[in-house]
Amino acid sequence: MFEYFANWIVFQILGLSTKSNLGESVHFFVMDIAKIFIMLVTIIYIMGFFRSFVSPERVRTYVQGKSKFLARILAIILGAITPFCSCSSVPLFIGFVEAGIPLGVTFSFLIASPMINEIAVVMLFGIVGWKITALYVASGLVVAFFGGILIEKFKPEKWVEDYVWKIQMGDIPQIKQDNALSSRNRYAVSQVKEIVGRIWKWVILGVGLGAWFHGFFPQEWAANLADTNNILAVPMAVLIGVPLYSNAVGVIPLAEAMLIKGVAIGTTLSFMMSIAAISLPELLILRKVIKWQALVLFTGIVTASIIIVGWFFNFIV
């Protein structure tokens, strides 16, 4: 239905040619804007309703007191299925430290939480299919698991800000316990307003970039990125993605356009993961609780892990 809507707007109302670069770009933009925002509102409402049953405090309680291996698995799973953005990283980090949870486990959670965003995963499934979505989720789980282990090997405790060790568990954002259906509905609606209000401009930017890429990106450049033997393609995609400020939802349209153009799957996945897992706002917020040495270590290990994952998928696919 979204394609029919875009056809009507672009080719009948606007009268653009179906074979022109401009027509292809505008068609991509109109179709994806309609599709993504309808999906976004629907999915955020559903996840917001379920979010009313889960709080960051409960996540901390689930992980506390478990063996390191089990704690890491739980942290990654909870990071993947709980809709906490980077703004929650500071109270969660402090809460995990106060609970005595190893820092390596905490970093595994911090990697998994933004990368395997449940809203982005459902939207990715709806746009590019289950195979690529499964590859993306599997890659995120692997990076979160082994990234946390590698960070732990460097004993990052010495790079945590002193006040974090001294602070007691403060007020972590919690939902007032109200089991009434109307209250959960109000909370879900408020989540839609808050999240859409916060990311709509990044969605439009992502769709706009994807539309430009789809219609005007030079074919020879796309062919170069599609070459799985080009060992520099993945590092280039990651280095471009790391400093970009977006989220997993905003980058999906660009990833879609890259795949349509024939860009290699590993290169596309690496680009997506670098934007989702190492966003500038998250790094700035994390700097409040860890010193720059730990921040560099975190960024370096996650970046290297994403590059290796990209090479691997380019090799096997």
C-alpha cells in the first residue's frame, strides 16, 4: 500500500518520470516516510505498553548475583529487549556498579542495548526481511558478548570515575506501579509522543540520505562497495558511521538504499552497527561515569569488532 501511495503522489500528482533519478529518489522518500512513521507509531505504542511492566531497576535485579557467564548472557538479552536509550546509560551504569556486577558485563549491556534496538529490529524485518534482520541481531549479540569480555581483560575498574564507586543507588527512572489498563495505555501513548518527538528529524534525515543514495549515488562507487574482495570497504563504512549522530531507526532507510544499490551485506551491516552502537551522544554521556581511557578502549574494541563482523559476512554471503 505504501508503494501505491508513493506512485500516486510522485508519478501522478507531481508528474515525475518513473525512469529519472529525481523520480526514483522522491518515490523512495515518500514511500519510506509513510511506511516508517506508521510502523514507528505502531511499534513504539506496543513496546511502550510492554515497557510498563519493566523498569531499569528490575533489569539490575535480574542480573545481580548471577555467575559472570550467566550475568553476561542475561545482560545482553535484557539489553536487546529493553527499550533503554543512551540517556539511561548513566543511571544503569551506576546501578550495575553499586550492585557489584562486573564492568565487563555492564559494558556488554551498554553495547547490546542501543545496537539491538527492538523497535529498529521490527522495522528492519518489515523493510528488508528476516534474513538480514537475523544477521544483524546475531552480529550485535556476538559483538556485545565478546566486546564485553575484551574490555574486561583490560581491568577498566581503574578508569571509572571515583564518584561512581562512592555513590549509592539513586533514583533510577521508574514507572509508577499502576496495573490499570488505562494507565498503561496512557504510558504507551506518552512513549509514542516522546520518542517520535525526539527522533523524527533523524528519521527524515535518514530517509533523505537514503533517497539521495538510491537515486544519485554513483554506480561505480556502489560497485566498489559491493565488491566483497575490497578489504577497505568495511573499515571505510565503519569510520563514516562512527561519528554520525543517528539511531538504528534513522539509519534503516539508508541501509535499505545501500542494499538496493548492491552494497555488500557485511559492509551495510557494519555501517548500521557503527551508527547504532557508538553514537556521539552515548559517548558523551558515558564520559560522565568513565574516564577517557575507558571511553577510547570501549570505542576501539567495538569498532574493531564491527569491522571483523563485516568482513566475516562479506566472506560467507
